Amino acid sequence: MTGQRRTSMADVAELAGVSAQTVSRVVNGSPRVDPATRERVEAAMAASGYRVHRAARALRTGRTGVIGAVVSTLATVGNSLLLQSVVDEASVRGYAVAIARIGAGGPAEAFDRLREQGVDGAIVVNEASALLRDVALPADLRLVVVDSPPDERYPGVATAHAEGAALATAHLLGLGHRVIAHVAGPASSYAATERERGWREALAAAGCEPGPVVRGTWSSASGFDAGQQVLDAVTGRAAVTGVVVANDQMALGMLRAASERGMSVPGRLSVVGFDDVDDAANYTPALTTVRQRFDVLGQRAVAAVIDGADAGSRQVVDAPLVVRASTAEPATS
């Protein structure tokens, strides 16, 4: 493996102590390799400088080793975290990812761009899933959709959004809060709709009327604006003492709004977010939130598109509650 000679599968096999067939299976994303062996082969590939020759593999297997990701925006934190997970998992399986953003031409144009790149299938991400409801799907392109209502046309992977929001609401109820507001996401978002449903159902189960609902756009700025409206209710007759916020970015804006009004969290208002982004533990105060398992979502979506999954099948990933310092019992005075 010196000079300019291209590193071969045989070189990788010798370094990893496996057969060339095993290396081939790893390169081609076969599930018939145990994790420890796959990890050893991938380490040998990295150490030897082996690079997959995608054109040769396409001729041999009928696959290009590229999958697509269809998004409506790259600006939201949730989309960025999920795409990172998709890219990481695809890389582990020897695949590259081509990203197509839905523009004025709609989903059909995005699918056409991916076809031109010869992708082996595509993952439709989060908000982009709403744009599939009334369009004809490409029969020649394997699709997996993340965060969409059940649909017999394609397999889906989703977070348990409603259950996660219900856990957040039940946590506040368990602390003694009875008037709980909600800062919701966009009305067009499946995730936002499900999180609002979970909040409403948990309140109904406890015999509590829902507090005020203010809608944001996932950004911290919109959370600040929504927070101003929620805080008007905190000081008014509604006596809001807790709020479930549909994502951590908006919760950050909510915390800023409270701070600027001199209203302590959690002393006067308890706040719960959703996502558990890396920074959530470093908010002031550290944010109680619902964890989205983006790594698992990405792994399952990539597996479904590479290995194949039945149309209409659906995998739901749990969303546990992470309790930190932004929630407490309501003030007694």
C-alpha cells in the first residue's frame, strides 16, 4: 500500500483480518455483517485510505451508494440535527447523501434533481412531509418519510411527539400546576400538531382546561414574541404558572421574555421545552425538556431506505422527559 497504487478490498481485508467478501458486504451496506466486524473493517478502510469507487459499485450492484434527503428548509435546528444523523449513519454504511431543497417547483422538482444524481432512494425530512399529501409520488424512487401521519404510500419514521408533550404536561401537573400555556409550532407542521395534541390530552385527562396557545415559527425570536403574550396571561386573570414550549429554541426566547420582565423561572413560571438540543443544559436556568432521539431517527430512516421497508409501515421513536432546573412547584403567593 505504498506509492500511487489504489488501495484494494484485498488490502483492507488483510488489514482487518477478514475476507474480501466481508469487506464487500460492508462497502455495499449489507446488514449481514455483525457490528463489531463492521467497525473493524471501517477502521481498516480509514487507516488504509480506501475509497469506495461508486461508479464501479453501481455497475456491479445496480446501486450508486447515494441516498437523497428532501427538505423544505435547512434553517431549523431540528432539521439540521436530523440531517446530521442521516449523514453520519449513511457514511457508516458507505453511502453519501445528496440534499434537495423543495423550491417553487414543489416536491416533483426536488425528486427530479435527485433522480439526475442517480440516488438509490430518498428520505423526506420533517416539514417537507406535509408537501407530499396532495402530490403523486414517484413510483421509481424509494421513499422514507420522517414525521408524517401514517400513509399507505410509503414507510415512515416518527418521534412520539404527542406522548412526549403529554409527559411534559404531566410533569407540570405533578408539580401542582393547573393553568398551563402552550407555545406551539407552525400549524402546517405535523410535529407541532402532535405536540399540541399531547398537551391538550394530558390536561383533559387531569380535568384541567387548556391555558392560552400562542403559535411561533420554531425560532428563538418567535419564542420571545410568543413569550410576551404568555406572560401577559401570567399576570392576568388566567394565572398561568407553567408553559410547554414546542421546541427548545422557542423556549430560549420564552426564558428571555421572562427575564426582561423580571419574572423568575421557575419561581414564578415553569418552562418545559422539546428536543433536548446540546445547549439546553446550559440555558439559564437549565431547561427541562423532551428529548428527540435524532440519532435513532436517522439510523432507522437510513436503514429503511437502504434495506427496504414496506409501504405503510411505521416506526415510532420514544421521546423521554429530561428534568432540569426550569421547572418547580408553583409559587404559593
